[in-house]
Amino acid sequence: MNTNMKIKSKNNKVNIITLGCSKNLVDSEKLLAQLEANNFKVSHEADEGVDDTVIINTCGFIHDAKQESIDTILHFIKAKKKGILNRVIVMGCLAQRYKDQILREIPEIDALFGTNCTEDLINWLNGKYRNDLKVERLITTPPHYAYLKISEGCDRTCSFCAIPLIRGRYVSRPIDDILREAEWLADKGVKELILIAQDLTYYGIDLYKRQTLSVLLEKLAGISKLKWIRLHYAYPASFPKDVLKIINERDNVCKYLDIPFQHISDKILQEMRRGI
């Protein structure tokens, strides 16, 4: 298998299957927009039919998620052998973490891409990546809400977590880019924006040299079309308390925090390297 070799499509029908977390879902939505701009007929988790290509966006975080990803790959490999589809492409976290093993054990896969490989995948499908579509997506959630990813990767060193290995170091998106995407989503009818990252509270340290979640949140709250802004994936240690002021003052910021404390035992938390 050569992921550098471009191919030509037969009927240009592409179905994306998304496994794992909402961050993967955002990646799939952005890939769908890029594919559609390249004149592919796209669908997301459509009923099995005669497709040209199925792209499986995998999860590789915990055992059950890895098994689901493997089972899904094998399911579509069987469909390919039956002539129901022509190609199976695997991407995402499982592909990033276990590339060699997957290629060795499931050689019927046509192409394999890790994380942050949208442009490479588009090129492999004989398309052209569109930089002007960076903030655009095909929204797959119910139209009133959408996820907004504000960073990639993680710098935390939790003993149980492989995300830094899979996704790399923490990389904050510039505030202006995030605002453009939020405004685009609001113009599409999104009323509730759910902020996601591997760790929201770390936002800005790499880019602005300090925690900047409160600054971002204040600016997002100024988008009048957004009725609810909700924070997911907040890390408990070193929580930026200035965020609480914004939550208290802005009516469209939900009084809600998603924080995984994870254990009651200080000893276990220390062994997990949670920092609390």
C-alpha cells in the first residue's frame, strides 16, 4: 500500500464512519466539507450501500474503543470483498498509534492515515485541499448545536493516557480562527456551541504564554446568535478561575463545567499524575 499514490474514483461516493470522541467528529465534519468541495458525493454513517469509498475515523484511546475500531474495519473489509464498496481507508487515532500492526494484520486496507492528515488523504483521493475552507464543515449533529475544537494535542503527563503519544503536543488555535469558525457556525443556525479540546484549561499557554480561555470565552460570548456556550473537557489542576467570572457575567455562557476528577483517593490520583 502506498499512501503517496494518487487514485482516481469510480463513482465518487464517500461514506465516513466516525468512532470515538467529539474531537474525531469535528475532524470528520471538516473532511466531509473538503471532499464535497472536490465534487465527491459524501455521507456520514449512511446505511450500507454501494459506495466507492468508506473512510473509518478510528479511536485508539481505551480497549473497548480500539476493539470497536478494529471490528468496524473488519466489517467494511468484508463488504469490500462482497463488492459492496471499492475501497476502505482508515484514519485517526488507532491508525496513528498502531500503523504498522494494522497494515500487517489487515493488509486489505487500501490506505491508512493518522491524525491531522486531512490534506494527505484528499491528495490521495486525487483531490485538492482547500485552505479557504479551514473553518467550514458539514455539520452532522442536530442543527441547533455543534462542537468547536479550540486546540490539538496535550502537554499533560497523566500516567494512564496515550493522547500526547497519539495527538502530539498541545497546539492552541489562534483566537481569530476560532471566532471565524464560531461565526460561521452561528450563521448556519447553530445556537449552542460546545467548546472541546483535550484540555480546555491549558488553552493559550503555548500561543500567548498564559492561560487565555477566559479571553476566548468573552469574545465568543459576544456573538449574539449564540444562545448557549458550554465548556467540555476542563482539567481540574490549575483551573483558570477568571473563567468563572465570565460564566457568572455572560448570560449565554452555561453555568456548567465538564471536569473529570476521576478518583476519590489521593494516592491513586498521585499515581495517575493528575496534579491534584
